[in-house]
Amino acid sequence: MEVAKKSAKAPGKGEFVLFDVFYEDGTRRSNRRVPAEMLGGLDGDKPARNVIEQQDREIAEKSGQPPLRIKSVLRSDGKK
């Protein structure tokens, strides 16, 4: 019986990359999902911040609370 190998290719459509988000007030939220197709290329992970900011605005709108200001965003697996 042969064991399947993991593919080393880039994540495809419908896949997500997880990020930890650090806010200016000192709080942290882990495992925020960003579509993998938004990342890579010349901008690398920079688009993740925009996606997470949009998610935060939507969450804030629903909760009636103002969105927190993001200090930094880092892949949950520690890769930059």
C-alpha cells in the first residue's frame, strides 16, 4: 500500500490561510481566516490586513461596537 504525499504547491481556490491579529489595545485574535487566493505575488501577505480590517468592520457593525485598530498581522504558523 502506497502512502499519499502532501503536495508542496500553493494553496488553491477555496483554501484559507490563518493569521493572528494583534490590536493596538494589546488584545490578540488567533486563527483569522483569509482566502489563500488573496495572498502571494508581489504583495505577499499584505492583502491579509485589508481582508481582516474588512472582517472587523462587518463584525463591529453587527455588534454595535467600534472596530479595534490593528497593530500587526502574522501568519498563525509563524511565517512572515
